[in-house]
Amino acid sequence: MLEPERRRRICLAIGLGSIAVFAVLRGLNLYGDPRPWRSGLDVLNATKYPASLSFLLYLVWAIAVVMLYGACRWYAGLKARRSDWWMKFV
């Protein structure tokens, strides 16, 4: 376990670093809505449409894992209870 003061400094550094990276990306207009800004608050409008391909792939993968979890648990229990020859291959 980290000491509370060291943990606080690490969390503060991670948070400030994340904000700095976001500010640089938005300042260079590399992330978010690519339209020109009309006011200072438009910098915070970081919508990104359409969603990136990597995000969609991760989302589909996560949904598949959640949906298959119950079936896999059921099959593992069935396989533990029975010893049919064909179950060794599945």
C-alpha cells in the first residue's frame, strides 16, 4: 500500500497530466468536433461522431462476453457433472 501523501501526489499528477493532454489535443483540434470554435466554451465540446472503430469493436466484444458468460457457466457445470465422450471435444 502506498502512503496517503504519495498516493495523493500520484493521483494529482495523473489527473493534471490527463487534463494537459486533453488541452493540447483540443488546442491543436486533433480530438472532438472539428468545426471552428465560436467561443471559449466550444473547446469543451468534445463530441466525436461517428464513434471510432476501436471503440465499436471493444463494445461488440464486451457485449459478446457478457452474453456468452451465462452459457459458458452452464456448460462448465454440465461438463463437470457428466463424462460423455463427446464432451471432451467441446
